[in-house]
Amino acid sequence: MRVLVLNTGSSSVKYEVFATRDDGLASLASGLVEGIGEEAGASHLTPADATRRTDTVRVDDHDAALGLVVDALAGSHLDEGLAAVGHRVVHGGEAFAEPTVLTDAVVERLDDLSPLAPLHNPPAVAGIRVARERWADLPHVAVFDTAFHQTLPPTAYRYAVPEDWYRDHGVRRFGFHGTSHRCVAGLAATALGRPLADLKLITLHLGNGASACAIDDGRSVDTSMGLSPLAGLVMGTRSGDLDPGVVFHLVRAGMSVDEVERTLNRASGLLGVGGSNDVRRLREAAAAGDDAARLALDVMARRVRAYVGAYLAELGGLDAVVFTAGIGEHDPATRAAVIEPLAHLGLVLDPAANAAADAADGPVRISPVGTAPAVLVIATAEEATIAADTLAVMDGAR
Ligand code: ADP
């Protein structure tokens, strides 16, 4: 049996095909159609043997992009035995705390949530509509980035603003990257050989988008992103936390709200401070004496550290810190910059293990054996988790 996972963004569609095996799910191929609506788009397909094929094509809209996905799957016989399609949806609001079978009514409700996630949900809904037409015979399941955080207590999800802003406008913390935080928390429990329900964890998803999560008893109890994925940690191009007064200051200075929003989302974070959103380039530049690059890396690490401290206080104890996603998995210097100054809180790194960590084959411990809390590097598997959720929802529905 095969499952297709689709992740539809504003200008790209990412996809991955999984096959069920006795020992779990195996990835057969992944692909990406990018440049939707732009002059030059491209379609890439990477089978499991990593021989990437790329075609340069014009991709007018999401319908055309999904058409390319259909063609790529059919051309390589990957669509044979397809049993379901799992869709990543960024915002599920308060309505969706679990993966959900997509019906017309559910799609309408997702559309209604678009004001809460104007940059993310409309393209996902567009992709879902097209995919449900193209694969009309297959069940489609939505898996939400927000769902895992629906266990946050009101003390963590309510902002200190008038109650009617919450009631009438949905102004509250939702949190994102839930699929990734949930995935690595489960893998951490397995690696530690303890039930997830017994653990207090801080998971750090540090990719182009970045967020921290405090997990107690297997449940998310706090997370750094908020109403939108703009809050919290310093990200590739997003500012993370800032004084809301900054927005009013800039609007009064003549900038449009759209311009401020675009700049905070696309031209801030590591890019805004250091000139690149790629940590590899920033490290090279910093090593060559570029002070702005150095500062960007230090601002990012300091913010992560501050969240670790805050969540340690909130959790009242800690069994493990988990690093995941592009930076968390591949940048030993960021891990050291976050953990080493926290020795007074009992967090210790094994420098050799940190330098050598490669989580491709499974979780790696980068704290000395025998010390607690553990510090772990774990590769996130969001698409595989979406595929597993999709199969679980289908099993439940049968
Ligand atoms: P996304 O949020 O787009 O899924 P990723 O989780 O793939 O992002 O993370 C992408 C980021 O990870 C890159 O922008 C880069 O900063 C960082 N990264 C990837 N590989 C390395 C590496 N070998 N060393 C340092 N940073 C890396």
C-alpha cells in the first residue's frame, strides 16, 4: 500500500510517496514543483536512490503544479497502489486537534480559517481542492501543524489582551511545527528507553522556520510560535519575537502594513541581521571576520537559550533537550552556543559527540553518558509522520 504526502505552499508543492512495509514506512521518492506563478518554474523528482531529475517548466497555478505531480508519479509508476493522500495544513485553529478526513465541509472550514493564516492556508486549501479532484477516488486526510499544541493550557495560549479579541478574533497562541515536535518527542522517548508519558522534554526545531516546544507527559504545554508562525525564535527570514510597538512605529513612519508584514516574514531574522538565511554561509562569513554574520548567529543562539531557560522553569524539571531540523541536525556550533552556557542548569555537552553527530541513522546523544538531562540530535520526519497519521485515520475510519 502506498501513501502520497502533499505539502502545498504559496509558490511550491512538495510531495513524497511512502510504501507500507512490515517494519514501518519506506520512502519511495520525493519531489518538488517550485516557481508557481513565476516566470520560470521547475519540477524535481528524487527517487529513493537519490538520482534527482529536474525539468524546467512554466507553472501557472496550483492546478498546473498538481498536474506535474500527477505526471511525475504516473511516469515513474509511483501512483500504483496509492491508497490515500495526506495533506500538511499549517493552521487548524481550535477546530482541529487531530488528523481529519477531508470532506467538502472540512475544506470549507479550512477556508474559513484563512484569515488566521493568510500566508499559509489559502495555498494549502487550493492544493487540497485540486488534489481531491485529481484523486477523487482516494481518501484525503489533513494533518495540522497546530494540532499537537491544542493541549496548551490557557495560561500559555492566552495573550494578555481583552477577552473579546480572543472570543471574536481568535487572538491566542496556536503554535506550529506540531508534527515535527511530536515526531522527535516520540523518537526521544524510544532513544531514552522510557515512556513518553514520563518525560519532560524541550524540543528545538531549528530550520528555516524555527520553534521551541515544552513537552510534559507527551503533551505540548508551551511553544514559541503564536497566532502566526512569525513569533518566537529568530528564523531564516522571520524576526521571531519583537515589541508590537515596532509595527506601529514603522506604520506611522509611512510603511504600509503589507510592507511591514512582508519584511518581518521575508527579510528579517538571520537574513536581515547577517545578510544570509543560510547558517553555513553565515559561519563562513563570520570566520572571515564578518561582524554582521557573527551577530546574526549570536542573536539566534541567545534567543534559543532564553527559551530553553524559560521552558526549564515552566516544566519544573527536564529529561532531555532535542535538536532537530536543518540547523539543529547539522550545525554543531549552534548546539554548543545554546547548551554550553547552561552548565549551571545541569546541561552538559560532549564536544566530540556534538562535533560528530549525524542523526541520519537514528537519534544521537551529545551529552556525556550518565549526565542528565540528556541532549539529543534527532532527524525529524514530518512527511513520514503525516503518512503514518493518514494511515491511522483510515484504519480508524474503517
Ligand atoms: P525548512 O524549514 O525549509 O524545512 P530545513 O529544516 O531544511 O528548513 O533547514 C534549512 C536550514 O538549515 C538552512 O537554511 C541552513 O541554515 C541550515 N543547514 C542545513 N544544512 C546545514 C549544515 N550542514 N550546517 C549548518 N546549517 C545547515
